[in-house]
Amino acid sequence: MSEPNKHHYIPIFYSKQWAGSNGNLCQYSRPYKSVVYKWKSPAAVGYRPGLYTMPGVPLDQAQNIEKRLMGMTDVSAAEALQIFLERNTAAFGARECIGWARFLYALTHRNPEKIAEMQAKLAIDAPLAIEEYRSVYDSMRRTADPPTFDEFKAQYLTNETNMSALNVLPSLLQSRRVLSQISNMNFRTIHVDRFAGRTFLTSDRPIIMTNGLLKPESHIVIAISPTMLFVADNTDYGYKFLNSLPADKLIQTINHQVAEQSYEFVYGTDASQLKFISKRLGKKAPAIPGDAL
């Protein structure tokens, strides 16, 4: 079998919730000045070729992050999503809770821009971190290591595997501290009927959350279908506020934030929100809702 090359940072099981009877969803983008839309299959959106390919390792290992880490994340999250959509929360156990928490956390780190940001930070931090071993290098040096610390440092920093941000992605996305905190939040959903043809949008940055998870008002919000919103919070504040909004106000509030924090793409069920999205797509607003919540 060929190795997977289309690495989805917006998983297919998630984006397909916006697909219509023809199996396609409406992808909005701004290739030039104006926003345009195209009908796309869920498999044809939200991916970057080779995004999680580890450099400098054997070919049979280069796709391990995509095949194992992202595969595990998306399979367990798809099971949890189905429970939400069926409104069968009684079937939601510890395994589903952790799986969904991992999916939510992964969405904030698995996109191309975040990985590039991590890569740039690594390029700055790695040389400084290695310097901490200069004084003890001689006592720690193994037979196969270079005779001097400067040679070792140069060898380490020119190794593309060592200097790949993908090295830290698995441990980051499986942080017990973060996953435990998210799992202990209140998980609820809000269902709305279509309002005047409007439904929830999603995008290449679908998560709305606070800066941190430990505060009483901390929350995570994401549309999980055109008519359903997922809310996780530490108290009832976020859920009660959103649930109290009229359907039109709720849809507008969520869509405004999701579209404004998008980088390249917004996704919907149809082309009816072109004007709304044109004013917001690609602003790259922080995913912190501010006045929205």
C-alpha cells in the first residue's frame, strides 16, 4: 500500500458533517481579492500534502504521526462525535471523553501555521538548550560522539530529524495534564433549527476557546454540525449564555468568530453566506471570543 500523503488537519469525519446530499460541502476562499466558493468533497479540503511527514527517517517510519497519532485521534473522536449527534450522552464513557478531548486539543496544534510556528521556535530554542550541556559534554560523551562539544552541537543542529517540530507533536497532543483538564470540563451540546436558511459554519480554525483552561470562565466551543454546537466549560457560564441566545443571534455570534479566525478557508452547507463570509474570511483573529462569550 502507498503511504498516505494527504494529511488532514481538518479531519474528514468532521468536515463531512457539512456535506449535502451530493456528498460535497461549500468551501469559501479568497484566492485573490474577492471571496469565491467551490463545491468540494470532505476528502478534498482541510489538508496539506506531507504535513506530518518526519524528515530524515526511513520511508516506512516517515508517516507514523499521520497513520498512528492522527489516525488514533480521529477514529476515537469520530466515535464520540456520533454519540453527540445522536444525542445519546448516556453512551459517553471515559474512553470517549479522552478521545474527544484529544481531538479538541489537536485541532489547535495540528494545522500548518502552528507547526511552522513551532518549527521557527525550535530553530531559536534548540541552540540555546544544547549549550546547557557544554560544561558536562566531556563526561557524558560516548565513544561514537564527536571529540568536541562544538562538533557535536554542529552535528546535532544540522540533523533534520533532530530539528523537526514534529518530534514534539506526539507528546504535546498526548499531554496528560491538558487532556485531563479538558476531560473534566462539562460537555454539552446545543441544537438549533435552521434559521432563515442559516446554519453554523466551520473553518480551518473551528475551535473557539479562552486563553487557558483553568479559570472558572474557561470554555471550548465548536460547531460539530450545521445545526449543533458543542460547548465545554468549567462552570455553567458559557453554556447558559449561549443557550439563552435566540437561534439567529447564536448562529451569527458563532459564525462571526469562526469566519474571522479563519486563515484560508470557511466551510458551509451552501453558498448563501457569501456576503457574510466575504467581510470576515482570513482576518486570522485570535480564537479567543472576547465579547462573543
